Amino acid sequence: MIRKNTVKDRFKDTIHNTKLLRGIYLFALTGILTACVSSGNVPVTERESGGDTTPRPSAPQTGESTEPAATLIKPPTNSAAQTLLARADTAIAEQQTDTAIVLLERAIRIEPREALLWIKLSKAHLIQGDDLTAFQHARKAIALAGSDRNKSAAAWLQLADVYQAQGKSADAQQIQRRYGRARG
Amino acid sequence: MQKKTKPKQPKKPKGKKPAQPQSRVARLRRWLFVALLKVVMWTSLVGLLIATGYVYYLDRHISKTFEGRRWSVPAQVYAQPLELYPGKKLTNAQLQAELRRLGYRQSADLKAPGAYQPIPGGVNVHLRGFAFMEATRPAMRVQLMFVGNRIQRMSTQGNPLDLVRLEPAVIGSFFPSHGEDRVILTPEQVPALLAAGLKAVEDRNFDEHKGFSLSGIARAALVNFRSGELQQGGSTLTQQLVKSYFLTNERTIQRKLRELAMAVILELRFSKEDLLTSYINEIFLGQNGARAIHGFGLGAQFYFNKPLNELPPDQIATLISIIRGPSYYNPFRYPQRTLGRRDRILDTFLQDGLISANTHTHAKSQPLGVVDSPNSGGAYYPAFMDLVRMELSQRYSASDLRSRGLRIFTTLRPRTQENAQQAVTSTLAAIEKERRLSEGELQASTIVTDTQTGEVLALVGGRRGRVDGFNRAINAKRPVGSVIKPLIVLTALENGFEWSSTLEDKNITITPANGEPWSPRNYDGKTRGELPMIKALALSLNLAIVDLGNRLGLNTVQRRFTDLLDYTPVNRYPSFFLGAEPMSPLRLSELYGNFASGGFRVPPKSVIAVLDERGNALSHHPFELEQTIEPDVAQSLTRGLEIVMQRGTGRTSPYAQQGVAGKTGTSNDNRDSWFAGFDASQLSVVWVGRDDNKPTGLTGTSGAMRIWNAMMRAEGANPLVIAPNENLIAIEYDTGLQATQMCADVVVLPIARPDTLGIKPGCKIKTSFGDRLRSIFSR
């Protein structure tokens, strides 16, 4: 029943006022920075020898610099999920995607309806070359993002990456045009 | 006589002319002598050969057994670890219960891991270290503070901590080769007091003897004679080890000799340390139902729910007491007798200088300290383990599983499992009492999964959960009855039907092309005429659903079944619409997983990963999902199943109004009572019935749903969330016409094409321009 490759029926909630959004982003960013400054104590996570031992600030570290859309998305509300997401990012950066997948699945058990975690999980599987799993996880992220436009956009862009990897450039570009990310 | 004449014989040849009769006698004698000599020689040779062969056989046999057991380190199976973080819904009391479940003891002394100490508003814990899947966490001291029913903050050595997990419970360990359950220790893991104590009590000359000990036997005889009871056995530890390898009860000299020979062989071949460690891992320490408790590692878990290295001297002495007679010195059944023997053993410890006088006094003042009942020590969930084994055999080759020291991480959540088991046991007992049924007549099974990932959190195979037996959750296939109806409704929603669509609830006789005529009835025998689809589902009206099924076509509905479950239904007749299709609770859970996850097939899964001895993943099973239903259709179905709970067959549940979705089911003549229900986080399927398949008199509501209610009471409901983009519209429950709360009895449901809705006269609903516009865009 699912038309896996048809994307045009999903674009309905993307029409938005960019200026207004930019304002919201700025406001959110200010809030986050304030939160950082005000928290005097630096929380530590479990000290795990295989993991990341440096204490990290509780500020969200979602997304990479190449993805402006993701950088400004509201982070998971749960601090434990945030921590795990940040650790997974580190693991991905260190090319330890196996570890990243374990960490993200842990985070999803804590906050199963957080689209960002599924997006990241899709990324990790895509890096490993498992495009089928990556595809389904991106679909899951889209379903969970619902009417949250930013998360929805990020999820769609992740699906575009999967299409790209599958050689379905046309589908990928269609999504990318719609969700405003320049290719490359 | 012959011997006497022998010396004369050599002389005979010297006589040149011996007398004829004399020489005949002499020749006969000589012949007899030679013959006898030959017989003796041959017999001894053959005897020697046979003896050598036998010893060789014994050697092969015992050494192979010994090596086999020594080197096969069992696979350890772990439950899910409990994640702790600020904001988590968990009370101080619940956390302490979890800690006790893991064998943490309450103590003011937190120097060693495995202890906790409550403080005002929180608890201090010294967590044990653990090698998790992705990282090793060393032992650490953590302070947790609570506010209300949540963790407020956590810290370690004064620094805030934002995430930490308890080590997972070991829920089983088995030798993939012979399936037995052990906790294997290496020589370094054996507590010194246990090793020394065993020798002191069971085998004083262990370090010197060569497998048997005459002085040991003599001393044992003397001690037993003096005390008048069987205080000491004459067998060495090595002999006992041999005996435990080949457990038989025959008491024959032959067996004793064989045992002795094997003990000597083992002593010649292996070091004392190896033998003692094997003994500690092997010795029989008790029986619980079908489960034999072998070895001190498992024994510590079974009797004290603690790892062996955390046992104080008195508990080590108790375990040593049990060796002599696991049923005679059963600490659950004969606590006084066991306590007496424990104290005598503590005295021996003192006499031998193994413990100080202070320790001795303190140890003797301690109560026995075993867990409340044989069923509370350590986590043992045979029904869930069946699923684990099934999955392992599907995914791994036998040779993979034979590699030593595997660590298997599973999805089980012990708290949920205990709650589910308790719900089954107590509810069935209550129903039997109310209905005056004989005790044990009813059976039940249940499976609880995570709605988003399909991970199996709990699985109950029958009312006696800790006893191995027929696993009804996996193996019992029963007709599912009305729990199948959401599938027909889903197919309808995908084929242009709305919750408001009118169905005919009237008598009908269907004669399939190659089958008997079939005249279904409603449960109450009544018919209700025209009504909207939502009411037909909520009240589980057979005739209206058959009408719907006929309009959709059996093939269309069954194709959907196959899409969602990846197999073809057995029943190819319209009675399929009413659930005349046998399914196991596990399968039904898989079907409902499609609904509960928001439109994804998430097959129930119990194994997360299998790690080898070095911690490398043999494999990791990622979350497996496949989108099967459009998200908005899946959402719509969930809303409908919420109405079933609020208004329909589920309305008597105390959780009916708390944002949960579910469906009851009853098979013909009340043989099977079903319930499938979910909230935002957990999907549960419950079956109640009888093993002999006779009617129970229970409906889905009065049987299975009550077990679900009890589980929810223990677990707490996590309400389903309505997404802001859902197109919810109020329609009249009886007619499906658009209406308002002011003018009709309404239910609020997503309607894909609101413009097609009829409007209830007199309700003053005007379709505004905006509404019409929205209805166009929401297509």
C-alpha cells in the first residue's frame, strides 16, 4: 500500500514563512546559550572506558555544520537522550558507526518517538552501507516528525540522502529542492 | 599333589630308561603343568589387556567429560539494563526494589560494589562494574535524589551525572551443547574461604591424596559413628566430582570401584586447582521444579540472589552445608536443620583458622539469610528463554553458538515480566474463585512488546511462570475471534470507507463456492440494522463486520493480512472476518505491532546482540521495521481503537478513558478469551482459555482484559498522543452524521473526506469556506 518512492503527497506541510522561522531559530539559540552559561556544574556521563570520557556540556550538539536545517532543530527534550545523541555523533565522527548504532538504539529506548534519533540512526546505517534499513528508519522519522516542520524537513532530507545512495537522484533532488538544502 | 612331584621332573630326562608306566604319569604331569602355565599366562595376558583397555576407556571417558565441561563456558543471557537519568519516572522505592532484584544489599558500608544505603529523599549506591555492549563501565558510587515519582538528580563524587545504568540481570546461562544452566567461575573467581572451607569440611587431605583417601574413609566412619548421623562422607572431592558427572543412584561395589578408578585417573591428569574449580562449578546444590541447581555460582544466585564473591562467611558455610544432602539440608524446607549444620561448619572454619573468632561470633549470630522462596532467587524466565533460543537458532549456526563464553543481550525488562506474571497468576485465581471453577482450570499467556521497536519486554507462557512447560505464548495457536476485526476495518479505511460509513447489521447466510452455508450471529443474538463503522467495531458486531468484509472482498482483506504479517492465513472462508483463524499470541502481537507502531511492521524480537568472549559482536540486530500502513491511516485506526475502549467492549476497563487503544476477542462457545491493547509505549496481547480447549464462559472482556487491567495497574498507562495535524471531527455515534456535543451523542474521529459527511439535522453545523478549503488541502 505504501508508495515508497512517491514524495509529492508529503509536501503539504512545508509551506512556511522563512523569515518568521529564522526569528524563532534565533530566539531558540539565544535560549540555549543562556542555559549553557547559567549551568555552572558540568554534568558527567557514565565513565565508560570504551566511550567518550570527556565531560560534555548539556547543550545540544545535534547536526553537523554542513546541515543548517538540522543545527537549529529543537533537541530531544530528554537530557539522557541528548547525551546519547551527542556521544553517537562523536562515535560517527570517529568512524565507529557500530558504537553509534548501539548508542542511538539506547537513546530510542528512552525516547522512542524522537524523530531526530531515528534520523541519526538512519544516517549511521547509511554510512554502513545498509540503505534498506536506513530507508525504513528515515520513513519512521518522517512519520514521527508529524507536523513539526523542522524535524519533518530534516527527516525528508535524510530520506533524500538514502535515495541519493540508492542512485535515485531524481527523487533525492526533488526532496532537496522542496526542503531547501543545496546539494553538496 | 602335582606340585610336590615337580622337583622330580627335571630329573626324569636324566633317567635313561624310565619305566613305562612311570614315564606316562610323568609326561601327563608335565603336560598338565605346561597347560596350566599356558592357561595362567594367557588368562593374565588377556586380563591385562582387558584391564588396560578398560582403564584406557575410563580415561578417555572421564577426561573427555572433564575437559568438555571445563572448557565449555556457558552463554550468559542478560536482560535489558535499567537506564537512570534525571526526570525518569521511577520512585525511590522502585529503584531500591530493582537493586534488591539484582542482589544489592542494604548496608551502611558502601566500600564494596553491590551495596546501597537509603538517605533522606534518595539513595546512595555502589554500582557494580559491567562490560556493556559498547563500553565497560567500572564500579562507581552514585547518589540519586527523588522528587515525587521521578529521579530529580544524580551525582557521583559530587559531580552531577546525567545518565547511568544498572548492570543487566543475568536471566539465564546455558551450554549451547547440553543446554544446562550454570554460572561458571574461573579459579581466580573462587573465594579463598570457599576453597579452604570445602577442603576443611569435605576432604582434609585433598591437597595430598591421589584421588582417594583411606584415612579419610576411616575418619569419616569414626565421626559418623560418634555423632550417630551422616556427618562426613568418605569420598574425596575428586570422587564426588566424578559422581556428579554420572549421576546415578545405584550403590554398588562395581560403581564405587569405577568411581575410584576415574578419580585416580583425573588426579593423574589434572592439577588440584583445576579439579577444585570444576568441583565448585559442577556440584549439585538443589532442585527447583525441572531446574537443577549446579555449582556454587548458580547456587549463590539461587539461594541468596547474589554473586558468589559477595557472600559473607555464614552464607558460604550454608552453601557448603547443602552439598551433603540438597534435599535433607534444603534451607527453604528445613531451615533449623540447615542452620545447625551451618554453625558446625563455621566451628570447623574457626578451628582450622580460616576465620577469626570475631568473624565466627558474628557469622553465627546471622540468620540463614536465604531469599524468601525458591522462586525469588535470581531471575529465571523459562518462557522468555524459549523465545531467545528460537531466535538464536533461526539466526545463528550451531557452530557459532558453540563458541565459548558468548554473551547474549536481550530485550527482557524484568520489572515488566514480573508484573505480567503476577497479573496472570492473581487474575486467574480471582476469576476461578468468583466463578467457582476448580483451581488451575484456566490457563493464560501474554506477551508485552515496545510499540515502537517491537522489542519483547515480557513473555508469560502459562500461569506457573517459573516452571518450564508448554509455552502458550509461542506455541498455542487458537482462533483469535474478534481481535481480528481491526484488520478488516483497516482495509476499509484504506479503501475509501470512513468511520462514519454505514454498515448493515442484519442476518445473512453466505454459501462460499466450495463450502457449507454459513450464518453468523452476533454475540447477543440481536441485530441492529444500519450503523456506522465505528459503532460496529466498538461493539464488535459480527454481522456488520461480515457485511463490511463482503463489500471489501475476502481476498483484499487477506492480502492485507499477508502484507502485515508476512504469511498467508489458513482459513480461506468468510469466517476469517470473525477471527476463525488460529494464531499464537506471539503472531497476534506481530499483527498489532503494525497498528501500535504507527504503521510499521515491527516483528517481536528478543535478542539485541550476541557478543563473543572478547566482546566482539557476532551480530547486532538493528531495529527492524518496514512501513506497512500510511501514518495517517494508522493514526486513524488507533483513534478508532480508543473509542472501542471508551465506549465499546473495553469500556469496563479502569484504563478505558486514559488514552489507550484495544480490542477484545472471544472465540466460538467462549473457548478463547483474547485482548490486544496498547498505549504510547507498550503493546500487550493476552489469551485466556483451557488447555483441553473446552469453553470457559469468559469473553475477551471478562477474561483476558482483566489480566491486562492488572498489568496496567502495575505498569502505569502512558497515554497515546493525538498529533496536531489530525483531522478530527465529531460524528454521531449511532448514525455517523456530523454533529456536535450539544445536539447528539458524538465520538471524535479522523475523517479523511469531511466534505462527504452527512450533517445531522438540527445541529446547526455550517461548513464554512475555511473548512471546505482545509478539507481540500488535507487530502
